[in-house]
Amino acid sequence: MQWREYSTSNCGIARGLDVIGRPWALMVIRELFLGVRRFDDMLARLGASRPVLAARLRELVDDGIVRRVPYREPGHRQRHEYRLTDKGLELYPILTALREWGDRHAIDSEPSVVIRHRDCGAAVSTVLRCADGHGDLTVRDVRAEPGPGARLRTA
Amino acid sequence: MQWREYSTSNCGIARGLDVIGRPWALMVIRELFLGVRRFDDMLARLGASRPVLAARLRELVDDGIVRRVPYREPGHRQRHEYRLTDKGLELYPILTALREWGDRHAIDSEPSVVIRHRDCGAAVSTVLRCADGHGDLTVRDVRAEPGPGARLRTA
DNA sequence: CAGTATCCGGTGCGATACTG
DNA sequence: CAGTATCGCACCGGATACTG
């Protein structure tokens, strides 16, 4: 397959990175998956600056990844916490695959977080599977081809 | 689970992003997975500037994701092409999960690339699976807990 | 506690030109 | 074809201070 004359403009990877590829974005999303929902809690764990965290959260809300949810603790005035939308929850495989790779190749010690099946406690991982159920695939078992939305390069 | 007092320094996601989180890095890796291996071919498809592409490739080589492979075409002098190392090939689930999400949520048209099982031609996707084989899981079926390398926050 | 406003410094990036 | 060298700008991000 030669890709030279195909456009890369409507690539899901590129467009996905427009949304979650900014600095701190995936870190914020990781926090939300871990259940950290308050601004100052994220701030302390992330180490990002206030304006940057605020900007990322606002962008993620604009992109439909995160929603602001009002809440009120007794004796305090109303505040907001942040939660993932369904669209945001679907980012989980990306996070998991990235964590898996990073734990294996990019950290020196043991993993700091493990993901387990809620029911049985066994470790959870991401696998490649074909729609016909042919077990676990590796990159060598697959091929890429132009999809229905493929466009030719104009320039 | 409360994560407030746990450190985020040895997180696989954070450390993984140190390597593949830079602008253009995943785009370069996408090209390599598609089989685009020559500098100027990537340059034309990516739209990045020469210095940036050169810098990313050098960093990816330094990080063990990419290797430079010498080749010679008849009548030309020796040149180099770029290929993924095994460590780089293991990034495939991340790319696939990101493509899946981006194709579903971040592009307007149909997907520009589809991934198929080489043997049967069926579509390939990433799924979450527990080590005990309990089928496909969603984020609601899993829980995160501190791993063996978890550290308490010092500050 | 949860942000916003402002300023300022570094640097990453593209444009361009040059070299093997 | 495959880079490297140089330059200048834009922008991003941290620090700080202020507000609801």
C-alpha cells in the first residue's frame, strides 16, 4: 500500500489529538478517571499552574469530554466538580493502552496504579481483536487500507 | 479510593507522554505504521516543518522507538529510512484506540483509514479484557488501585 | 476553595537558506 | 533527497495577585 497520494486531513488520530493532545489534557483526564474531581485536588496532584488547569478544563468542557456538575457541601456555598461525559469515558482504552506501554517501557520502578476487573480482581489490559473473534492480534496480524472517507491529496 | 496522598511521579501515563506526547510525535509514528519511511514523504504528508520533523525523529531514535536503517537504491548513494523498533511497534494499541475514538468523536466524515485482520479481513478494534477472560469490559467494570510502585506524596 | 487577570520569560516552531 | 543552521516571532506556561 502506498499512502503518498492520500490526504491526512480527516485522520481520526490527528483530529483526536486536536482534542486530547494538548499538554496536561490527558493528565487531567487520568485524574478524572481516578475519581479526582475538584479543582484544587487536581492542581495539587498535577503540578500544573492554575491558569493552565482552568484553561484545559474549559476546553475539555467545550469539547464535550468533561461536564461541570454543581454540588453543595453542608455549610458551604455551591461549588462545581468535574466529571467525564460518555464521550470522555470512551477515552478509557486510550488511557489504558498508554498506561500499559508506559508502565512497561517508560518507568523504572513498578507500576504506581493497577487496573482490575471489579468482579474478579484480575488485571485488565487492552487487546487488539478482530470483529470475527480471532483472538488477540498484534500489529503484524493487521493491515491498514484507505477507508470510506479517504481523500486524495490536493497539493 | 482516595488518591490525594499518592504521588503521580512514576505514573506510566505521564512518563509515556514524555516520550510520545510531543507535538507531531504520534503523527510521525502513525506514518511509520502505515509504512511511510522516508523523510520527505513524511514531510509532505505531515505538513510539519523540516527542522521539527528532524528533531522528532532524532528524539524518537534516542528513545528507542525508531531506528535509522541504511538502504541504497540502484544508481543512488546510500540513504536512511526510518522504522519502528519492537518498543515502537508496541505502541500500536494506543494508536488504534486513539484512531477508534477520533473516528467516532472527532471527525465529521467517514474514517480515512480502516484496520483489518490480515487473515480474514474483518475490522480490528481495541477491547478491554481481564486476565481471567471475562469478555469485553468497559470503564464501569474496572477499578483502579495503587500498584506495587505507588509512592506517597512528599509535599 | 475555585477560579480569573495580568505580566513576563523561555522556547518551540515555521520560514528560509544552506550543505552533503 | 535528506537533512542542518540561523533567525525572529508567537505563543504558551509559570508566577503572582486579585475576586467571588
